[in-house]
Amino acid sequence: MLNPITILLLFLKCTESFCNQIKCVCSSIKLLAPWRVGIKKTKPIAFLCIICLCASGYAQIHDKNINTPKVVLNLSEKYSDRASWFTEMPQFNSDSALYYADKAFKLLDPNEPLHQAKYQRLGFERMKKKNRSYSVSIQDSLAEIGWSKLKDLNDNDDDKMLNFDYLVHWSNLKLTKGDRKTSLDLFSKALKKIENIDEPDLKAQIDLKKGLYYAAYGLPEEKKLALKYIHNSLNYYEKTDVSKNPDKLYMIYAELIYQYTGNNQDSVYFYHNKLKSVLTSYKKPLAHIWYHTMYSYELIQQAKSNNNNLNTYNEAKENVLKATEIMKTYNMETNSYYPYCFELLAEIDLQTKKYDTALDYYKKANTSYSNLNDNYHATKALSSIGETYKEMGDFESALKYKDQFYNESLKYEKERNERSLLEKELQLDIFSKEKSLVKKNNQQIILLIVLSIGIIAYILFYQNYKLKKTNNLKLEKVNKELNTKNQQNELLLKEIHHRVKNNLELVKSLISLQSAQLEDSATKDAMMASQNRVQSMGIIHQKLYQGKNLGSIEMKDYFLNLGEGILDTFNVDDKVKIECAMDNLELDVDTAVPIGLIVNELLTNALKYAFPQDAKGNISISLSKSNPETLTLKVSDNGIGKTIGLAPKGTGFGAQLIKLLTQQLNGKMTENSKNGTSVLFHFKLNTAA
């Protein structure tokens, strides 16, 4: 005679739905090793409970009352809860979570009023997860398309919050792209959506979203607002049961750790302890991984500042190993935290002079990042390997990996630029398809209206209508193609100048970082001069992509920006004034760059030597066209001037550079040291090299 469990299994085995549920549950059971150890004796009972749980879901699906909207909504809620359960430890299983989340969504009818709020919320969450694999530009385009489907929702609190969350998500995408103005516009629009919401829990959620957005915006005033709203939200959630809102408290404490890192270490450790207490209720694996990696990072920094305290390094290593253990247990080695853990372990061994294991960990990090197609961090790991060999005294290997680092960096930058252009093309293709779909829908509406007027009127005017429509479409198509090509060309040129400017900023920052480690004042001065030269070229490319004319630079505005940057570098903007006594004058890039470098050298020289002992003074710059073929540049100051017969100060590189640039422009230079220093140039435009 068959026992009841056997009968139940034979009955349910016949259904595909049951089989799918069993697969998801069984795949989760494999991950319950820590949980199973303590309940080996109750394993049959646990398995029977899981079978019954699946059977209840199957029975609900085939219930004769399943077609009622309320029952379907309740079942969808249960599937959502089950999907959430599979995102937590120890039963974490991403496949099962995805399976039940998909079932919860597909049960709902978008045309059923009772389902619409839940359907739109689940759709929004699905969209965010699906779009994470795309670039930010494509996500931005898809967000614009998705917003057209949400903006006309009903005006209850759930709809307002969905609109608010969607617009905040979109504004964050714009912020990531660097489009701050549009991001702020979208965020302001989001705030208007929730002006009349008074429910305390929703207000706490809104304050948290505000705080996170202002923190991401990054400016000093916005950071103050971020802390204000985050603490407002924290005051509410700390009064509630931790088990009810662990995700909110986790986000708050994590953001406060970010905000106080580097500013207030006592607060950092305080909120680390707070976050640790939340993790007893918040079982998401990534949350625990983030905590252990961030805490170990803080411990490493503490150990460095505490004479490489070995106990602190050991504690940091324990936390890193906990994070890696979680990732191995739940098959999360493809997460970006996995190679980051190798980097942390390598840093610990490097600081404790365990060079061989440090090298091994850095190489593992490089391999893992490469497997994840994270070329930026993979390349960065090569640099760390080179530094480790340098510490070991193996300069040949260090040089080898440094060369590999520079080559891979150039390759990565090239690939990134090419990928960006492809993404732009894909973004335009998405917009084109969306417009084509809208156009097709409009045509169908027009056709229905025409048909409703009557068959007779349609036959009489059909030929005339089609002829006009065809001509209009052809003309519209030609105009759109011309406009699109012009916009694409202009966008590509601006993007190129923008990237050149960003690369020059990166070079400037690298020089600044290097100079900060130097102690020799002469070398520091040379590095600062190099920074200013890079800055003078960067400003030109900035003006090109910000201006309306992509082929020329307005020199007066350029000189003012260049002067402000150099004054700021020397921190003398309250003592020395730079004046541009000239009319607006536009020059092509080939002429503007060498003139900019010449003016940069002269301004730098004047600020270094013309005004000793913090003396105040003025520097004048003028550039004009004496005639269509000649440019006249004059840079003068009212400083102490030059002493005849006295050897020039500095390395002389600046003077040599000015001489070479003057020859490049086929120019002549005249210098006068009466009443300060005045340098006059005449350049031949038509014979410039």
C-alpha cells in the first residue's frame, strides 16, 4: 500500500507547474548547507513542508475561483513574497527568486484596475533589473520611453510614489551621464508629484530618496541637504521595529558611512556598528558582502595610520575572508566584489611585507576582473603588481608590468571611445524605432477616422490624400535625414572634444598626484608648470564643445578662463589682477593652442618672479589683428622687471618653449623690461607652420 506522501508525489508529478517549482526549491536546498547541519534529523519533515508549499501554489493556480481579480492579486503577492524569500540567506537562490518574481508579474492583468498599481510597480522593478546590463546612455533612452507609459497614472498615493521613484531613477541616470541640468529638472518634477503626501512611512521613504540623490549630486550645499534628509528618514526608521525596515536602515547607514569616510572616523565606526546590528535582520548576501569589504577597507586604512598594526590587519583579513566565503557559498564569484576581495587581501599582505602572496592575490584580481570584462580594474591591478615587484626590488618585472599597464590603459581608452560611439548609434536607433512606432499608431488612428466618415468620401478623396501624404513623407524623410546627419556630426565632434578635455584633466590630475609626493621644490615647480600647460590645452577643448562654433575659439573669454585657473593655482587671485584689453577675436584651433601655451608660460613666469613677497600687481593681455595676415599679442606686467646681466631663474624650459611656439607661428618676439616686463609678438597668419 502506498503511503500518503508517495500518492501526493505521483499526483503532482504530472504537472509542469509543479515540476518547475520543485526545480527551483531543490536548487535552493543545495545552498542550505549551514541550515541543514543543525536539522539533519528533521530533513524529511522539512522536505515534506516544501512539497506541501509547492502543492499549495499549484492548487491555487488551478482553483476554479482563480479568475477573480482579488484572488489573482493575492496570489501574486504570495509569489512576490516567495521571490523575496529566495533573495535572503541561507536559502538564497537567484534563479528561484527570478522564477517567482516572473510568475507574480505575469499573473496580473494590466487592464484590470485592481491590478494596475501592482503591475506597474513590478514592471518598474523588472525594468531596472533588466536594463542594468545596458550602458547608461541606453538606460536613459529606455527610461524616456518607459516614462511615456507611466505619466498618466491615477492620482492616488501609490501612483504618486511610483511616478516619484521612476523620475528619481531617471534623474540619477542623467546625473551619471553628467547632464546635471536635466537631472535637476527631472528631480524637481519628481518632488512635485509627492507634494501632498502626508503618510509618515511614505514621507520617510521620500526623505531617504532625497538624501541619496543630493549625496550623489556631490556639491557642498547638496551634501548638507543630503545629511539633513537622511537623518530625517533615520529618525523615523529607528523608532520602528528593525525587522520591518532593515533594507531602509541598511541604505541609510551605508550612505552615512560613505559621507563620513575621510571626514569623521568616529562616525564611520559608529555607523559600521549600527549597520552590523541591522544585518541580523537583513539577510541579503550583497549587503553582508558590502559590509565586510567596506569594514575591512576601513581597518586597512586604520592599520596604515597606526604603524601597520598587525592585529588590525588580521581583523581586516578575517572580514575579507567572510565576504569571499559568502560569495563562494552562493555561487556569486561573478560579482565585482570577488576580485575586489583579492585586492584587499593583496593590500594587507603588501603592507605586512608578504610579497609573494600579495603578488598571487593581485594576479587573481587581474584574472577575475578580466573574466568580468572589467578592463579598467584589470588594468589597475597590473599597476599594483608592478608596484609590488618594485617593493621586492625586482625592477625588471616591475618595469614589465608597468609597461603592460600603460599599454592596456591606452587600449582600454580606445575601446571605451569606440564603444561610446556605438552606444550613441544604438541610442539613436532606439529613438528612431520609438518614433516609427508612434508614427505607425498615428497613421492607424487617421485611417480609422477617415473610414468613419464614410466609404463614399474615402473613395472620392483617397487618391488625392495618398499623393499628398506620399510627398509629405518624402519631404519629411529628407529633412529628418539631413537634420539627423548634421546633429550626429556635431554631437560626435563635441564628444571628441569633450573626451580630449577629460583626458587632459586626467593627465593634469595624475601630475598633481605625482607632485604631491615630491619634496624637491624645483621638481614641484616643474610639475606645476606642466599642469598649467595641460590646463591651457584642456580649456581650448572645453570651449570647443561648449561653444556654438566647433571650428574656432573666442580668445578673450579663453584668456580670462586661463588666467583664473593660473591665479587659482598660485593662490594669488586676491593680489594679482589679469586684464584683457582686447575685442572679441576668434581663432582656429591650430593657432589658438600655441598662443594659449605662450600666454600660459608668460603668466606663470610673471606670477613666479614679477611680484616678490606677495606684492600686488596687474597683468595685461591683448591680442588683435593688425591686418588680415598679422596677429599682434602683447603680455605685460607692472612687476619688478628684469635685471640686466642677471642669470635667468628657473630651468629655462619655458623660454625655450615660447621660442619654439613663436617659430611655429612664424612670429617675432620683442621684450621690454622698463616699468615691469612687456613681451610683444607679431605672427604671420598666412605662412604659419
